[in-house]
Amino acid sequence: MKKCKLLVSDVDFTLLGDKENLSQFAEWFEEHRACLQLVLTSGRFIESIMESLRETDLPEPDYIVGGVGTEIQSYPERHSIAAWDADMFGNWDGDCVRQLLSEFDRLEPQADEFQSDFKVSYFLPEAGSGELDSISEFLQDQSIHAELIYSSDRDLDILPAGCNKGTAAEFLANHLGYEPDDVIVCGDSANDLAMFQYDFSGIIVGNAHPELRALEGPAIYKSPRDYAAGVLDGLDHWLHRRPRMPVTVPDTSSSSHPGEPCSFARINLSPWS
Ligand code: GLC
Ligand code: MG
């Protein structure tokens, strides 16, 4: 059910990273659940995010995007969205990509649990742009339409072209009927970068990698606070200090509080630690 805002947040080192910050976020989120839908988005697969939901204070989301955008499921029903799979993954053959790339000595395949038919992942410490370009050109020469996502100076994910956390967030926003101004995205590393390329309101947490902290633009808020405290600070920024859209329920027939404006309390962050 559509609500007032859609919050799409990365998990590792964005919401997860500091227990106290996370429980403050979880408490705030539960108080505002009627006004917000939550999407957890991760480089990890959905099964692994399910474990984190059991073991940490992460709030229960409405959707989970896993494997850097290769999987989308509703929560708790765990229904996949058929249009996403069919549209995105047409002719992709992950094993063929793995086989072709075996000639690149510096590519160290990640363990099997981090691989799927659609997500081909390697460790590649400190790759330069030339090295990434040559992998990309090699795949193009083989007529493989791939998306290369290099993050944390180490992880290289190779996915079907057009599949990433940004396209997954945009797809879900459209699917659920949100205008870009009503979507808030949060992240810490380059696998989140694509989410900041839409006109969504962006939150970059204080502990983010330089590749993300370097982003600039009217829709980017770089919090000085770390992890979930950065997310809360960013929410206060976009909901109160610099709202981009009036905070009202957009669709009175399907909203949780028909006709009532959604009210988001100002967020009092605990003192700096
Ligand atoms: C997560 C995944 C890993 C991926 C990385 C960057 O750590 O487990 O496979 O390479 O995110 O997207
Ligand atoms: Mg992260």
C-alpha cells in the first residue's frame, strides 16, 4: 500500500555499523511506519538480509532488493516481481561470463554463496579505471551486455546491463506509484551510486567511501553523522530542514490515514559520540 514517502536504504555500513544508532533509527521508524514504506537494498542476497533481520534491530521492510539489484521480493510474503526478472535478465548467461573472464588473472572469484545466475562477483583489489575499462571492452567484444559495479576498492560485481540498485529503486518507486520527490535513498559505497543518479532525495552517511562522498548536487545530502545516525540526520534534513515536497498523504483512497497529513516528528539525535 502506497504511503507518504518511500525510503530505500542500503544495509551494510549504512543502517548496520553502530548498534545504538540502529536502535534509535528503528525506534523512529516504528513511530512513523504509517507514513513510510521501507526498502532494504544490498549487495548481499535476500537470504542473507533475512538473517540480519533476525539478528539485529533492522526494522522489517516492505521490500528487499538483494544481489546489487538482481533480486526484488516483497516482505514478509517473499513474492518476486515477475516484470523485473523478465525485463532485466533476458539472454544473460552468468556461467558463460565466468568462463570468459577466467583468463583475467587478477580477478579472484568470490565464494559460491555470493554468486548467482545473474550476479558474477570477484575480488579485485585497487583496480584502476584502465583495468575496469579493459574488462568492460572485452565483454562488449564478446557481445555481452554487462554492468560493471566496482565498490570499496575491492568488489567487482558483473550484472546484466541495466541492473543495479538504482534501476531496482526506480522500478520499485514506479511499481508502487511514488513520484521521485517522495523517494529518499541512502548509502555508503559505490554499489549505491546508481541510486543517486535519479531525482530522488539522497542521503550519504558520514562514514561513506570517498567514491560516494564526492557526489554533489541539489538532491544530495552528505551527513556528518555515521551509519544509521546519518540516515536519521538525512531524514530530518529532507523531511524538515529542506523538504522537496509537502509532507502530505498523496492518495486519500489508499493511504493509511485517509485525508490526514502525515506528520514526521523532528529528529533529536543523541550527542556526538
Ligand atoms: C556484498 C556482496 C558481495 C558484493 C558486494 C558489493 O558484500 O556480498 O558479493 O561484491 O556486496 O556489491
Ligand atoms: Mg553498504
